[in-house]
Amino acid sequence: MRGFRLSLCLGLALVLGACGKQQSAEQAPATTPATALAPPASTSAPSATAAQRQEVGLAPAPANKIAKLNEDGSESGGETTADTGTGNRLLAAMAATMAAATPSASAQTNLAPPPLWQEGVNYTRLVPAQPTAVPPGQVEVLEFFWYACPHCYALDPQIEAWRKTKPAYITFTRVPVMWTDGHRAIARFFYTLEDLGKLEQFHTAVFKEIHDNNNQLVGADPNDAAQAERIQTTFAVKLGIPEAAFKSAYHSLPVETKLQRADQLEQRYRIEGVPTFVVNGKYVADVRSAGGPDRLLALVNDFAAQEHKH
């Protein structure tokens, strides 16, 4: 039992972590600081209903209508009836009716519960918002990741499941980080597979090759681009990709263009840790800030829905 608890704690630490920018392409420690853009939560956010999620980011609900009428009209003057007894009974009945319909002070405090997602705790708002690259009516969701990051690997199955059920208005794009030459070499492999139309087929296989088979897809010197290319070519052939086709795409203009864009996006959003999500150029969050993998994807859905309505 004691060993089971230890394994469980280590597993939770892995899932709630993030790989930082300062890590080498050779090895990713199990625990690293969270991204600087999304401070860790000091308290857990309250659980929420579907109705609360629909209200995320919106203005507080207006004051109770009956209470407002009472404030506007209860002190107004007017003629009194000669039958003061009848008038008093009528006023008493009206007061009792309004008192029953108007929430008490303690009940009114529950009319506008705290937002499900707290700015500066669960997410960071970008000011100004950054431009996106999606058609009108679509909401852009970016995941900055690194194939050699164990936290990205742990989260990926849930992302793959979410992709199958996400709303059609969400355009989801993975962006490999470009922190060092070693990261760039892995990113080049990612975009080469994409250019060949093989990314969907082999995305998970790349994660498994690195984390399960201990093949980092770069050489002993992560900065040796030529060695990384040889290792990646060998793996591509193992996957069934013709060597000539792989080498042709590896240094092609489309791949170079995508690498440049990934570099620009990383700098624009000042990505310091992965996995990190950006919703529509406005909101940045990660597993730790959101409070877990499920909550991270719920946060993404909620803000994407809010953006879609606007």
C-alpha cells in the first residue's frame, strides 16, 4: 500500500508538471516550474455546473428586479386612503409579498457566484490580444509542446480524445517549441511528417519512440543537426516512409516556413514551459494553473465557447 501511494504521488507530480525552457533535449526532469505566463493556483477553484461554465468571463448577473423596484418606489409619496385601517392592511400585505419574493441579504450573495476560472490563478489574459490565423467563425487553440517532454506525453492521450469531441468551431494546432537546436531538430521532424501527410498516423508513435524506446531522435550532441537528421531518417524508414521522400521534405520550403512561424509564435507568446495552451490569442493556461488535465481542457472549451459567441 505504501508503495502504491508513492507511485500515485509521483504520477500526479508528473501529470501536473511542465517542461521548462532551460531543459536540454537529452533529458526532461520529472518536475519543473510551471510556465511563467500562468502562475500556479494558490487555492483550488470551486467546482461548477454547466450553467456556471456558460457564464465564464461574462458580467455579473443584474440585481433582482423586485428588489430594484422596491428601492426605486418604496419611499415615494402619495395620497393615503381615508380608511387608514384598510390602507395599513393593504400595505402590510404588499410588504409581506415583496419580502417573500425578495432574496435575503445572505441569499443574494449567491446570485453571482465567483467565476469558474480566475484570472491570474487559472489563466493569464494577454493584453493586447494577439492575431490568429483561422477563418471567420473559428476559434484558434494552440498547444505548445515538445516531443521529449514527459508531461506533454502524459497529457497527449487526453488531447487526442478531446480532439474527437471538441466543437467544430475550434481549430486546434500543435506548435513545437524552438528553444534550442535540439528542440528545433525535433520540430523539423514534426513538420516533415506533417508535410508528408503522415503526422496523424505517426504522431503517437514519435512520443512512444522517445519515451518508451528511449530514442531521443537526436544524437549525443543535441546541437548536431546532421546527426539528428540521420537518426530521424532511420526512424522514418522504420515507420515505412521512403528515405528519398523524407529527405526531400526535411529541408523543403514548406517545412522551413513552418519552422519560422513556430519560432515567431513562441516568441510572441513568450513560452517558457510546455505543455501550454493559448485560446484565440487571448488566454494562456497550462495543466498546473487550470488544476489538472481535465480542468485544462474544460477551460479551453469554456473560453473557446465565449470567443465563438462574440
